Amino acid sequence: MINIGIIGASGYTGLELIKILINHPKFKINYIATTEGSENITNLHPSLENVFSCEVKKIDLKNVKNYCELVFLALPHKTAMAYTKELLKDGLKIIDLSADYRLKIENYEKFYCPHEDKENLSHAIYGLPEYFRDKIKDAKLIANPGCYPTASLLGILPFIDYIEDNSTIFIDAKSGVSGAGKKLTETSHFVTINENIFAYNPISHRHSPEIREKIEILKEKNIKTLFIPHLLPVTRGMLVSIYATLKTTINPIDILKNSYKDEFFIRVRENPVDIKSTSGTNFCDIYAKCDENSLFISSAIDNLLRGASSQAVVNANIMYGFDEKLAIPIISYVP
């Protein structure tokens, strides 16, 4: 058994990590910590009563290496990089669920804050398994992708070579409220979100550069993307609709099937996708359709799982040479 730790276990992604890892046959949760500590995990997450009990420690970076060899960081940006820098010195492997190691330095500092760990940033591997699997195998630091970029990139990447040069890809994305985290805000307040839907941070959202940057890295093309996120009045789930102009006639379903023929966690659909079919799983469902040179792509994921925690565990499985599917949830919350 490989001892693992979770730092920042009080939020939704921390809970989802625990729910997956308590059933993992190769990983053992041996360390859970928050900035407060000194309580049982069931105090933070009452749903774990009679399921999993563990002391939540106050974070002490000097002692983490005594408990585990792999750490999942479920922390806000900036905080995560400060911890990562110290933990890597102790020889620990890190899977970071924040944005701190996802972007090139110029993009990160433009959309977030000054970066305090430039050395490790240059060695971090982007944890989108379908496209970075070979590099993930040997990584010591994984930058787990954001939920919006995961659904967007998996949908659009197979089509980049067919899209008209100098055109714009429009990405209309909708997420469940859990993506906003536990902290109450005016935007996520029940009175605001109930029976409502609205865009937020249109065009200037922090995930915009993450999508553009990975397209450029993987396809060596600088394509303009216009990203508009929306908040849905549902707990979990993400639906991304992508619109692009093609330079040639294609069969989009055939392209998707060929691109993902060996990928278990990608399901190419013959009809438009929905969020409930992927809720509670690591699957990404993708559908596409053309009208002459107009392309429509639709992808759906669980924002907390494929968009965060289950994808992180898939990355851990790859890092240690295990079957990628090991302990990963595949049964959706239907009906």
C-alpha cells in the first residue's frame, strides 16, 4: 500500500478525493490536514459518519513526509505553490488541484498573481491523461486541469486541424454551483441561483488562457477562443457547447471515434449529451454535428470528478503504473 495525504480536505474536492481513495486497493489515506486541524474528518463531512474516520491534523509541512509519499493538494491558488515548493524538497510527489502550475509564467501572472515557484513550474506536467499520459508516468508534480478546460479541450482538440485559420472558436460553458466551492458568495446564494442562469466573467475568465495555451502546445496553432462561462441552478455537472468554422467537409462523429478509440473515459455519443449521464463519474461524453462548414461540439463532465478529484486519482494511477480505471467511479447518478 502506498501512503497518501490530502491537504485541504474541508472542501468539495477534498471530500470527493476521500470518497474515491477509501476504496482504492493500492493507495491508503494516511494523512489529512487543514489549516485548523484538531478534529475528526466526520466533523468536516458528516456524510462520512460510519464510513471513514480519521484525525484531521493541522498542516505542518516538516512532518508530511513521515506520513505519506504522495500528496493531493486541494488548496486555493497561491497557497498551493507555497506548500508544493517545500514538499518537493522532501521528495514527495504532488498532485495539485489548484491553478498554480497549469500555465506558463506570463499567463499565470496576468490572470492570477506573481508566481513564487518558477523553478518547479517549469517541470510541472499538465494532468490531462488523454494527451499527456506519457509525461504523467514519470512526473513528480502534476498540475490537475481545471473543470472548464477539461471539458473544452477534450471536445475541441480532435478538430483543431480542420478549423478555419484566423477564425474564432466560441465556447459556451455551463457549470453546477459546486464549482464555486463551499464559501458563500452573492453569486452562489440560493436566492441568486435558484431558477436562474447567468454568465460570469465573460471572455476574461481565468480558464480562458488555460484552454488557449494547451491548444497551442498540443497543436502548435495560435487559435483565438472566446470563452463564456455560465452558472446553472444544479449542484454538479458541466455542459460545454463549442462553435467553430471548418475549412473542409468532415464527419465529426468519425473524427471523435478515431481520436478516442482507445480511451475508456471518453464516450462518443450519437445524440446530444447531458450532464446527468456523467454525474458521479470520470467520463467525458462528447457529441458533434456539422452544417456544411459550421461545427457544433458538445461535451459533458462531472465538474467535481472529471473536472477535479477523479481525474487527479487517474493521474496518480498513471504515476504509479496502475490501471487508470482503478477505483475510479463509473456509475452515474441516474435517475
